[in-house]
Amino acid sequence: MTGDDVSALAVARDGSLWAATDGGGLLHYQDGRFRSFGPKEGLANEFVRAVLEDRKGDVWAATNRGLFHRVGERFERVDEALHLPNIAFFGLYETRDGRVFAGGPSGLFLIQGGKLHPHGPRPEPEETIYRIGETRDGSLWLGTTRGLKISARSNQDLKSIYTTSMVTALSEDMEGNIRFGTMGQGLFLIPSGRQSAVPSSVRLPDNSVSAIFEDRERNIWVGTADGLVRMSAPDVGVLSSRDGLSDDNVTSVYTDSRGVV
């Protein structure tokens, strides 16, 4: 690995692992070995912000220099035909019905037939989509530099429900509660069935949140700039470099098929 700043993880259908790194390219871990993908394999550079393998087996890579699709052993760029004003992409998400979305400073896009299509209204000035999620009613939830926004399943209009800070992490738990993390203002909770956000009562080691994940035992894992937090009623524990992490800044949390975090 030429870079150890891992920005996203994705498990493939065959159980192997994809890791997007900020400066080390896209990594594929399979059969105990890492393989790297960078400019020699078609990517514009080695700064990859998100990776997704969809249910069809297609691999997508969001980078700061375009959106890429794996074709054979190489990656091909798919956004060039749109001539976007800003070609960075930060968010990738596959919905329950198999639609794949990508987001960045140029807005939200739907990938269909290997091509990119604008979805919904154009973003506001200086607005960037960093996270994409889906709730049980099929609505898309977008974490942006201008807060949290919702795109209802029935239309493409965006509704803003929280606009104080940049939203950097987003997750819906098994009970339908939605948690989102911000850059500098901590963790917020939207109880199931409600539209208003309230600050989380959990005391975090740092108020910059970059990852939220619920495991099969319903523990909520929160990655912050100063350690990894596990929220498991009634306990809250913090793991940091003192407990074996190489760095306190945790940017991605995932679990494998056996439940190992």
C-alpha cells in the first residue's frame, strides 16, 4: 500500500474487499493479497473517495478527477460526456431497487446503462454531496456541505431538514432511527417517523464525525477525528491509538460476513 488513508470500504459479492484510499489508489484485497489500481489501470490519479460493487458485479470508483467504471482489468471514465463544471465525486450508493447513484459538487447523478444522468435540481452554490443513503420509504438522504437534504421517492425535489453544518456521515438503524454526523457539531439523531433532528446525548471524543455503522448486534460504531466510538446500551466505549489503532482519525467502519468489525 502506497497510501494508508482509507476513505471507504466495500465488500464484493465474492467476499473480497475493495478499499478506496486518498493518495494510494483503489485497492482490492483477495486471497490474502492486495492489488492496486491507479493511473496505469485507467484511473486519473490515486485519490479515490468512494468505491461500490453493485448487485450486477460492476465496480464503480468515485475520484476527485471523475467517476470510473471497471471494464475487465481497467477502469473507464463515465462522466466526460456531461462536461461537468467540477468533476470530483465523493458519494456512491445502490438503492434497494438496484439504482446506482453518484454525488459530488456538480450534484446528484443516476447511473443507467453505464451512463451518467443528472437527477434532481442543480446544487446550490458551493454545495457538495458527500454522503448518499436511503430510508425505508425509498427516499434518498443526502449529506452535503449545506446540511442534510431529502429527495422523496415519488419526485426529485430536495427538501432541507438540517442546514447548520456539513454532513459527513449518514446511517439508518434497524429501528428506523436516522443518525448523521457533522464536521465540528457532533452526532445528531432523527427518531423513527419524525422529521426533526436532535443532538445525540452521547459524549464523543471529538465533534467531527466521518463514519456511522450499525453491526448485526445493533452496536452503533461512530468514527471520529479522535477515536472510534461504540454505542451499545447502556455502555459507550472509545477505541483509539492507545488500544491499537494506527491513528485516532477513523474515516470508515464496516463488518464482514462473520460480523468482524
